[in-house]
Amino acid sequence: FSLSSPFTFLWQRKLCISEHVHVVLISFQWSHCLEKPSTGTIGALTWSSDGTQFACACSNGQTLLAQVVNRHLEWHNLEAVVGEDSIIRVKDVLTDAEERLELHDRIVKVSLGWGHLVAITPLQGFIYNSRNWTTPVTFDLKTTTVSLLLLTDRHFLVADNVSGLLVYSYEGRLVSTVKYPRGSVASLSVLTVSISVDTIAIRDKKEEKVVHLFDVASGKELREGKPLCHKVEIVSLSLSQSGPGSQRQLAFLDQNHDLFLTLVRETTPTQTYQTVSLGGMVGSIAWNDSTNMLAAVTDGRLAVWYHPLVAFTNKDLLPQTLVRQEDSNFKKSAQLVQFVGNCCVLRRDDGALITTSVSPFPAILHQYAASSKWDAATKLCRFVKDPALWACLAGMATNARDLNTAEVAYAAVNEIDKVHYIAEIKALPSAECRNAELALFSHRPQHAEAIYLQAGMVYKAIQLNTDLFNWERALQLALKHKTHVDTVLAFREKHLTELGSKETLAKFIECQGKVKIDWDTIRSKIENEENRGLQ
């Protein structure tokens, strides 16, 4: 059909268009339905505040009211359809069992996932458990306008225009209230808000380069209120749904369609977010519901990172954990709907749903690693003989500090230098030294320094910085702890002599005439430090 001078109105991800006597409901690129009411020319239209109804002003003096019906929801073996009579029909496709859930008011929002169905009416919320559909848990609402409903494993999020963002448990208990820093939550959508079992991520309404991160239990902003700041405007974001809080990851897309990943709860000395790039030309993303696997539609292909967390352990392994699938259905405009189990569901630009599967073995490997069953994980990799699985196991074992398994896995992917380095780490006498070297192995020198300082190994922290040519930090530590100042000055002087350069750092120039450099004394002090570390 063609449109000339249409009236349009957008509500989140739905677009309603009227042209003369036609009304079209569109979502993304495809048309949901086309209606031709006998009301004459349609002059104007608008959505209701909750996005479930819209009204049209017609030339014959009538007002046309329409309601969005037949909303389909799927999760694992459950399928739910929202009818026009405020009835939700749920079907278990494995047993063909059907349930009829009748609500006595208009359904504003409904979501299905993690064994629960949550339905919101203008006055109440209803929580159904998939094991018992007959007795829902109910809770009251303070407002008739709910603009967003998101589910996770233990909680769900309700965007209330009066109270802000409310987090409830599936028992109907209010867990926390998140005060959105930019006022009204009506503009928030599934693209700009994400929730996991312990974290909430919200893109800023005005500064679209900024993401605010909150703790689910307390509702307070993480890292003393310091948000994540990106260089380009962010268009969508998503939090990982499984694993411990220390491994919680945030994936986000910017306006350039570049995909980035960050650890939201990692503590660094500078309180900054470590962000890595996963690739470009990405259209949409989705985390797996039960493991930390990430799927994306990139350049007309489906890409799945079996273990994206390896980007923070050994970025060299990241390409080896990536698997791409090519299909004529995976066009650039295809959108990822969900990633459940080992199945990815995509929606094409014509609205058709496409389901594709990925290997089931990475999910099993994640389960073994979460349970610290490293022998079983190694046997699985030997059975499957997939280099991608070995790369995942190497990253998982390194992150869990299981050096024996990591050594075997790195050998399987021909990372011989990593095998030798791990063997040297295993030979270190103390746990603190091993942990610090593993932090260095993961390209996190600040963490290694913090480990040394916490263990009282000041010389090791100083030596770490001199080895990395971080001279100013090495001198700062030496002056602060009043030890090995001459050692830092001596190695700095030796370094400049080898380069044929003169001193340019003000702190070193200031200390040159005040501290006597005696190499015999320095070597003796270093030997004493090394002997003390071997005890």
C-alpha cells in the first residue's frame, strides 16, 4: 500500500499510521494488521499512555477506539496468547495441556519467562507460576499507568510513572524502588532498560552516552553513583542473566552499530569500567537465559560468543570462542527475539519468526565450570574435539584459578607460550604471588599491584611497575612506603643510559641529588626480598 501525508503516532516499538480511511499497525518493518473502518476519513490519532489502545478522530464525528489484541508470548515449552476479552490462554506444547486465565480488567502489560507469567491490569498485578495456574499472587499498583514490564530469574521490574522503577519478587513482595535520576520513566523501553538477578541498567534519557547501573536489592546506584560513559550514543543494552554477580556483564550497541562488553561489578582502583569491543555492524543482541552466552545478528549472519567473559581474561582467545552461522533468513534487518536454551529466535523484516539452534555442548561446559567439575569439563572437550570448547575451557579455568585445567586447555589450542607461563605461575611459592601473576596474565596490572600491596609485598608492587616502565607509579609507591627509593632511581638511570636519553620527569630530577645510589646495596636488598618471598 502507499501512504500520502499520513498521520502517524509512535509508542515505543509500535507505530500506528492512518491515511484517509486506512489504519495500519506496524512494528519495526512489518505490518501487524490493516483495518478499513466505515467512519470516513481519519483526521488524527493517539495512543493511550500504557500503549495498549489508541483513539482516532473521524470525519463523520465519531471517535474510533482500538485495542491491541492477540499478543503472542513464548518461553521454552509454554505459549501464551492474550485475547481481546482480557483472557490469557496458555498452552504447554509438550503435553498439549491448556489453561484459561481470566482477568476481570483490561490487560496493560504481560510477560512470560523463567517459569512465571506476570500480567498487569490498571489496578493490580497478577503473578502466575507455571506449576500452579489456578492461584495467582496479586499485588496492588499505585497508578493506572505501567509503561514497562521486564522479567528475570528471581525478580521482575515494573516501570510506574508515579513511583518510578519497582522491583518485585515472584511472591509479590516489593524488593526495592529505583529512583530514576532523569524524572519520568514513560520514555524507557526494552532497548534502554535491562535487569538481571542483581543489577539494573538504564540508559540516560538526556545523555544517551551514559548508562546508570543500580543494585537490585537496595535500589542504589553502583560504584558510588559513577555511571558508565561511552564515546558514542548508546541505542540498546542487555545484562547477562546467569553466573555470580562478580561476572555480571553488560553488552550494549552504539549508534555506529558497534558491540561492546563491560563488567559492571568489577572493582578497579580507579573505579572505571573496563570496556572491550566485540565487533561491528551489529543489528541486535540477546543473552542466553541460563548461561553467559551472547548472540548477535551481525552483517547478515548470526554470531554466538560461547564465553564472552574470556575478553577480560585473555582477549586473544575471544575470536576462537565465536561461532558464526550463515542463512538467507539472517538479513541485516533481522531482529533477535530471544536466546533460550540452545535455540535462537529471530524475526525477519516481514514479521516471520525463524528458529535456529546452536551447539548444546557450550551450555553443558558452562554448567560443569559453575559446579567446578573440571575433570568432567576436560572429558567433554576431549569427546567433542571442538577448538571453540577448548578455548572456552581455558578462559573458564583461568578465571577460576584452576591452573592444571587451564594448562591442559591452552595446550589443546596450541597456546604454547601460555602453557609455559602457567607452569611458571604454578611454581611460585605463595598464593598471593600466584594470584598477582594471574591478574597480570589477564592484562590487569592494577589488580596485581593491589594484591601485592594488600599482602605487604611492597617491593613486588614496585618491581611490577618498573618492569612495565611505569616509573612515576613505582617512585610514588617507594616514597609512600619509604623503601627502595634508591632501587627505583637506579633502574630508571640504567634505563635512560641504555636509551641514551636524559631525565625529564620532575619527581626523579628532584630525588637525584637526595638519594645515594649504591648497586651493591641495591642488589643485597633485592636478594633479601626474594629470599623472604621464598619462605
